Amino acid sequence: MSSEKMLVRIGGLLRQAESTDNPHEAEAFMEAAQRLATATAIDLAVARAHTSSRERRATPVQRAISIGEPGRRGLRTYVQLFVAIASANDVQCDVAHNSTQVFAYGFVSDIDACQALYSSLLMQMVRASDAYLRSGAHKPVAGVTARLNFQLAFAARIGQRLAETKRDVEATVAAGADDATGTALVLRDKQIELRDFYAQASTARGTWRGPQSGVARSDKARRAGDRAGRDARIDRSTELPSARKRLA
């Protein structure tokens, strides 16, 4: 599947996740989007290894991605969310010292998938944290503190979910491949190529101050954020193929 077609399908799943009022449908569409992105990345990796010498071979690129304006609260939680998504899609990241930008290193299709997933998940994270604050359940903790803790936990849980999905898809593909060893080698070659590109292209100096730096802790808000992140996980009995079919 071409990168363009992949993005069309992922975009359709994400739009349905955002537009439905049924939380179970939203969870199913979001999981389907991540599975499609991961599965397509694997297919692209295999295709790259067998590209004809007459064709231009895909290579990693660097892309600057805007996270928000300087001084805006919560940018570090946004960065954490993007980095979690990137980790599950074979993309490495550098982060601006003020968390306003992420510099993504990876193959174009992988970075495109990250941006599509990030746009949708960010919307869901902000919407869920707004609803939590409106409920008043965070009191007596200040709203700013509650929001940051909620979003920290949400992003962390999303990262765990996507990592699990990545492992599941890779295991499924390897189990069904005629040449599992060859597929594993192709994926390994892709990782090495990306690592070498990052080492050459990155000019990062110092260490990004992680999202938890300087944030007062609210266990109650973190539990709520974690629950919201867990809600994005799909019931394994849901028939994802039928959800994909409706996008055709």
C-alpha cells in the first residue's frame, strides 16, 4: 500500500474515532488506526529491501514538527504524547529546550503516520482533561496541576498501549511470513539505517527536561488520566475488519 493510500485509510479511521459518541467505537477505530500504521510500516520495510536498483530507494529524513507557542502550559505533556507515538512507529526524536518543537527522524511514511495519530490523540487527551476539570473531581488540587498530571498519565498509558500493539502486530506478521528470519532481518536493517541517520543528522546538545520536571504531583489526577488512556484500548473481541471495510 502506498504512503498516500495509507494516510487516507488512517485519516478515515481517526475521523471516525473523533466523530463518534460511542466510546467503544472510538476505541476500536483508534486501535485500528495504530494497527494499520504499524502493519504498513512493516510492509514498507520489506518493500524497501527489495526495491529495484532502477527506482529511488526511500531513505530517512528529518522533519521539524511544531508542538505549540512558547510559554504555553502543558507543552511537555504534548511532547511526551508525540514521543510515545513515535517510539511505536520507528521514529526517533529530539526536543527543543522549550518543548515548542520536536525534530523527528525516520522514513516519511512513518513520520506521516505519527503526525496523523498525534493530531487525533492530542485532541482526545485535551478533551478528556477538560471534562475531568469541569467535573470538579480534581479539587482541592489547582486546575493547572491537575491538568498536567492528568495529561502526563494519559500520554504514558497511550505509550504503553501503542507499544503493546506494535509487538502484537510484529509477532503476527512474523508468524504468518513465509520467511520470518528474512522479515526480521529487514526490520533490523531498517533500525540500523535509522540509527545511523540519526547519529549523523542530529545536532542535539544536552538533555530535554522531561514532562515531570517541576510538576507538583496529584495521584488522583494521574489515576484519572491513566483511566482515560486505558479507555483507548480496544476490546479484543471487536471485529476490526468490518470497521475497516466501511472506509472503502
